[in-house]
Amino acid sequence: MPGRAEHFALMGDYLARARGDGALRILDCCCGPGSLAQVMLDRFPSARVVAVDVDPWLIEMGRRTITDSARVQWIEADLRREEWTSSLPEAGFDVVVSATALHWFHPDELVRLYDSLAHLLAPGGLLLNADHVPQSAPTTASWGRAFIDTWQAGNLGEAGAESWEQFWESARREPAFMELLAERERRFAGRRRARALPFDFHREALRTVGFQEIADVWRLHDDSVLLAMR
């Protein structure tokens, strides 16, 4: 994704400005293998991360690869389900972070998730979401998607580069991954495909569940870092 390192760093900047750099409590939603969690652990040496995802294979990748794993608690839970918060060890988080994940949620699922996150954050806590968040104007949104598609085609088409499809084919050929990938496919079977929702939808949904300030603090075409304050 274009600007990935830049917007991860920016999320850290906003968190430091809002909550300082002490013993932060960070909730990483749809954490995958912990790419964003690793950035936060490096940036905030006293922070602790609760990393949640429904994908058992990605969580196992995170367990095996992230440094300073003692500061991370990994939890397998489906954030689409209302009861997912019962898996958490605590509430009162300083920040909820997520990256390139929430665009898989349907509108009703996302509103329900935002409501849960509002209750999990401490007063003044932040939600920082880096994701596909198109502009609300349809023509501008379509142009933005086209620009990103062009960038990806140019930057991911180098000789010898592994495609998304080849990545999954390689994973499925690895015997050690078979059981985890089979469980992953079972959990994702029958899921309806969602579409990325525009910024206006996110702003109104967040405001409805109690967030006070909602802003688009970084944008490149239809990729955005969305900040909301509890």
C-alpha cells in the first residue's frame, strides 16, 4: 500500500500527542500478523498491546515473528460478533488501532463494532484506523481508486515479485500451515463480501456512538487515516 510506513508513523505521532509515551494500553483490532502492533511496540517501549483477530494463521505468524512478544496478548475473536469483547482482559484502552481491515465490515457490523470500541476506550482515548476510506463524492472516489490501482500495478509488477495469489498458493503448499489454513477457511466460509464505506459514513457512525472529534488526518486518494476521539 502506498504510504504505509508514513501513515503508521503518523498514527504514532497522534497517539503520543494525545496520550504521551508512557505505559499505554493499545488494542489492535483485526491485527493480522502484528505489523502495526510491532510499530507501536517500537515507538512506545512501555506500551502493551492486546491484538485481536479471527484468523488463526495470521495470529500464529504474529506469535512467531513479533519481537518483545511478552508485551503482546494475542486473542482469537470475531469482531463481527457482539460478544467478542468478553474475550478481552480489560477495558480503558488509550487507543484502538487498525490497519487495512475494517473495509471488510458491512455497515451494520461496523456501527456495532464502533459502539463496542467507544465503551472500551478511556475518556480522551483515540481510535486510529488506516484503511480504504473513499471520498464521499462518487466521481472523486472512483478516480482515487483508479489512482491506487495504477500505483499498485506499477509497484507490484516488478520481475520476480510475488503476487497476492502466489502468496496464498505458497502458503497452502506448506505442510505446517495446513491445519491453520483449513480452520481459517472454515471461519471465513460463506462471508458476504463488503465494500469500502465513504468517510461521511464513518464520521456519522462514530458520532452516533459517542465519539467527539472525527477527522481525516492523512489521505492519499481513497486510502486514509481516520482519527476519532472518545
